[in-house]
Amino acid sequence: MTDLNTLEDNKSSLLERETVEVYIMGKKYTMPNSLTVMKGFEYAGYTLLRGCGCRAGFCGACATVYRVGKNHELKVGLACQTKVEQEMYLTQIPFYPHHRVSYHLEELRPTEDQVVEIYPEINKCLGCNSCTNVCPQDLKVMKYIAHAIRGEVSMVADESFDCLMCGLCASKCPANIVQYKVAILCRRLHSKYLVKKAEHLKRLSGRLESGEFNALLDELMQADKTTLAAKYNQRDIE
Amino acid sequence: MTYTPAIRELIKQVEVTRDSRLGKDFPRMTPQEKQEVLKNHHPDYIENQFRQVKLGPNKGDRFPHELCDVLEAYPRYEYNSFHADQVDRKVDVLIIGGGGAGAAAALLAHEQGASVLIATKLRFGDANTVMAQGGIQAASKPEDSPAIHYLDVLGGGHYYNIPELVKALVTDAPKVMQWLEDLGCMFDKLDDGTLQTIHGGGTSRKRMHSARDYSGAEIMRTLRDEVLCRDIDVCEFSAAVELLLDEKGRAAGAVMYNMETDQYEVVQAKTVILATGGLGRLHIQDFPTSNHYGATADGLVMAYRVGAKLVFMDTIQYHPTGVSYPEQVAGFLVTEKVRSLGATPVNIDGEQFVYHLETRDVATSAIIRECTRGKGVISPSGSLGVWLDSPLIERIHGEGTIARELPAMFRQFTRFSVDMRKDPILIYPTLHYQNGGVLIRDNGETSVENLYVAGEASGGVHGRNRLMGNSLMDILVFGRRAGLSAAEKAASIKDFAPRLSIEHAKNFAEELESLGEVKTFTSPILLPFKHRLNPNLKQEHRK
């Protein structure tokens, strides 16, 4: 364990890292430039409640807006995936609200006008491409909305697959489209109606219901550890 | 450029030895060597990192300090201010937790005609479920069967698993896959509808189903959409802080805490389902974690205070390859596929020290041993780690392999200016999963009547070690079962007029006092301790 101390001693020489000045809700903080926006908030003493989720770029909870220095441009990103920069002006935005739309997937059909029927506002797309420009996943959002307008459900499903539903696209849309909701409707329509069902799954479920595996399962459930271990170690591997 | 000049110097050492390591397999450990490294270096074996819990249903059992700390803490809610006649909301089924298990439970309970409330402390869907990349296990192919799945689960769990729970898991699994298919979940399929399946660690058949590398996210967003479409009541940023019992000691509701207005609300419910997830964010033994912000063991704490027993809480799963650096993604998982493709762990001197495909627990222990020997590397952010020599992949399989086979990993590191094709990456074991939890029966019921638990918060199905792909299935199987049973039970309760009681919290606090426990913080903690997220804060919560 003494070697750990040596490592500790070496730490300072390796830790010659730069600091940056960052403004959080107007107040200036000096922090290491190795932090993300999310960790920058915590470094400054904030406890995040809204705007913090998986912290690894999967859940889309931490959409953030910021400006840098004198640049007038309002930038966006995921707080857990965006590095702090010199003279960054930060705030965390709460979850972006969407309007409530209820549909029963069972009653829908993957027809050309199904998506427009549920989300008529997509026809008002101005083609400004703001949604694509802000997407932290680099999705071609405007492109998939164009597919949605044309009723190309499977194209939307494929193009939108990596969507985290963070809502940044909707926050920028001058036509008030909620792109990520359009996307999930299309993925569900596509998966339920436009791809074939897994027949092998149906067959296996049928065999299960007929009770075919009961005896084998019961035998395993009754078996002691030694028997189980023997069976386990001898099992054939595909 | 994220790697500092000092780190660049160290990388040279890895480059110098690369040619000599290429094409040579490091010897695998003998069974004795494995036992030795586990015993001496696996976190589960470090005796002084555990202690006997002082009170409650598991009194005397050996749990990690960090878990004991929250179990032995005073209640967060001021129980003296509770008035039994002040009920703010009444529902049939109260579901606490908004991840995959909670959503599945809500859908099934709602189908039974129950009035359902999902209360979740963060956003609906912010849970470990979305972070599961690899896939979901189910026997679905002709060469597979639930019985073969059963044996795999048992072997993986070292035969400690509770048979009834494993049976439920493997026999419901095909049904759950069909259910997801019907809900419009976008699984990887061939044109003829065949589900694509691959192996996972410890599987004897290819039964890992996936939705690209967003398997959990795809399942979660589909379930969430369905819950919202059905107008099921979801209350976000409302954490449950204490369960409520009726005059006969049956679960009958919970005290909810609005985390933004600081107000409390009393919810009366005929049945309660806890689907609150695990304890990763307690950062057991100071480990980084791959877990979600909300994984703070709240459900364990609440269930424990009403007398539900915990099982297998002395075993935690550590994944050997978590990111040590860049700091921005520290603790995040480096998929096992990186090693499958030939990247090997290497120490500060450029020497390999363990066969690269040892099992998770052994690889974890070997990396920790190397660091305690002083052969680890301190990263520019101050974290400890060893190299994972990823450029070997390009050398073995040809240029372009990393971008093609590991797009998500490659994107993740590139985002923070580390080119894993050219430079090795720094890794360290990360806390991944709580193998145990609240003991349940195969319908999700606990020893406390009308209290159900589902998902990572529950324990028994995985024994002492969970296999990859079985937790996504676990949350859905037991979420559905709990939802169904809780709704059926609720329907059978007529003339429901309980006298709500919080006496158990009071008794618990009094017992703590009689044991001489000092009040340092209260639990459930709801959010991770600040000092765990911010290394600049040197707070100490350990008693």
C-alpha cells in the first residue's frame, strides 16, 4: 500500500491542468477545464435535481443551453457530454414540456397519413434545419420529419433510432413541432406493423404453454447443488 | 488534446512493449490463483469494508458499510408531524419508481382496471434501464429452451438463486418478448422477422436480443410512451420517503416528498410496489459507478423499516473495465467487446498482468492488485487506472476495426479527444450492479402484506452473481408480475378504510437512539452524497 503514497506524490506533477472561468447563473467560478458542464455545476456546489439523469449520454435529461464569451450564439448540448470552456455562461434548463397526445397503437395503421393525422403540425415545418443543428446525437432531424410528412414511417424509424428524447430539437422549432414524439410514434408503427413478427418466438411460447418444459424445469428445481454443478459443467455450448 | 505531456510519456512505455506482446496470449490463471486474487483483492472479500447491521430484519448480517450507513440512519421524514386523517391522494396501486420495472408494473395493473399512480423522484424513465446497452435474454430459438436458460442462470449465480424466481424469469421471458414486440419495440431482426441473437457472458445458447446498442433505452422509451398514451398518472420529482402501514401492519401507502417545493403528501394505496432500483450511487468502497444518478438504495431503506428482509446484499457486481479517464465519462462502461477483440490490460511499465478474458470478478481483482502494487497509472484527473491497449485491435484485425465494430465506444472517447485507435485508454473497475435486494416471492410479494418489489431493488433471482442480459428481463418479468398481483390484490380489498400508521419509523428511530446512534444524516438519501460527486468536498458520512 505504500506505493499508493508514491502515486499520490506523483499526482501533483501530473495534475498541472488548466483552469477556466465559468459563469453559472451569472456568478463567476474558477474550475478545472477537465470537467463537463454537469460536473462543473457540482464543482461549484450545486446539487442537480432537474437536468441530471444517467450522466453518460443515454437518458436525455440534461439538455443545457449556454453562451461563450462575446459570441451571441446560444449553444446547446447535453450537460454530461459537454466540456466546460473559458467564459462559458451556463444555466440548466428543466425538462422541456411537450403536449399530451394519446393514441392506441392497436387502433392505428401504418398508412401514409397516419402520422400527419396525429401530429398535423409537422406540415408546418419551415425547413430551417435548427433541429438538426442542435441534435446532440447528430441525427438528421429535419430529414426524418420530411420522411414523416411523406408518410415514410420506416425511414423515420431508422433515421431517428439513436434519439435520446432530450427535447432540444423541439426547443428550437419555430413551427412548434415535437420531433422526438413524432419519431417514437414512427418507430412503434414500424416495429408493430411494418416488420414481420418473430415466428420462432410464437412457436416457443406455444411449446411453453403446452407444458413441454415443465418436467425438465421441475427436475432442475429439485436438484441439489452438486447435481446442478455437474449438469452446468457438462452443458453443451452453442 | 486530452492526454497531457506527462501521460504521453507514460504511453511511450506501452508502445515500446506492444510488438513483443502482439500475438502472445498471457497465461490464464489456475483455479488456485483465481481464488487467491479474489480472496485478496475482490472488494466483496475485504472484511473491513463490511459490518454487521445493528437492527432490523437482517440484524447481524454482514453488509457493506455504505449500505449499513443508510439502513442505520434516522428517518428523513419527521414522523411526529404525521396525521393519520390527512390523506392527500387515494389510489388502488401505488408504484414507486419510474424505470422499466415501474412502467411494466403500471401497464399490467392498469390493464386490470386498477387506478395507478407512478411516483418517481426524477423524470419518468430516468433509470438504469436506459443504460443497458447489450441486450435482453430470453429463450426464443428452437435450439434453446427455458430449461437451458434456467441452468445458465443458476451456474452464473453460483447456485444460490431462488428456484421459484428463476423459473418465473425463464418461463415468462418468451412471453415478455412477444409483449414488447406487440408494443412496437424495435428489436434487431432479419427480414423474415427472425430476432437476431448473440452470446452473452455465461450463456450456452445465443439468446441475447438487442436493439442496436440502445436495447434498454428502446425498451424504456416504448414503455414510457405506452404509459403516457394510456393516461396513467405519473408524478415526477416526487420521491417516496417512508412507507405507511395499516393497523394490521400491511402496506397501505407512502409519504411522498416534492423535491422542489419541499412539501409532503400522503398517498393511501391498497397495494404498493417498490421499483426503485439499486445502490450504485452509494459508491460502495469509494468505487466509481456505471449507475444512474438516482440509484441510492431508497427502496431498500423504506422496505427495511417496515420489516422486509434483504438477501445477498453482501455481493456487488464490479465490472472490470469502467472508464478511469477522461474524467467526463469516469465510471462509464467500456464494453466487454473491446477485450473480445483483443485489447489487453497493461500496467504502467507496459507489461500485461492478466489474461484479457478472465471472468469479470477475476479481471476486476487483478486490476485492483496491480494498482495496489504501485503499477497503476494516475490519470490527469487524478483517478487511478491501468491501460487497456486498444490499438492492439487495429493491429490484430486491421485498420478501421474500431470505428466499425465499436462505434459507440469510439464516439464516446473521440468526443473527449482520446483516439482509442492510436492511444491506449485508461480503465478501472466500476460498481455495476447490486446482485441482491428485498426478498420476494414469484409474484413480487414481500414478507410484508400488500408490499411488492420488482427489478434491481428485489433480490434472489440472480443469486450471488447476475449474468448479462438478465436484468432487462428481470425488471419486465417481475414488474409485470408485481403489477398484476398488486392489482388483483387491490381488487379483492373491499371497504378499504385503513388507519394509516407511521409507528414503524418512530420505533426504528427509538431503537437507533437506544443503540446510541448519533444522527448525522437521514435516509432515504434520494440524491447521492455531494462529496461522492465532487472530490473537492471532503465530507465524511461514515459513522
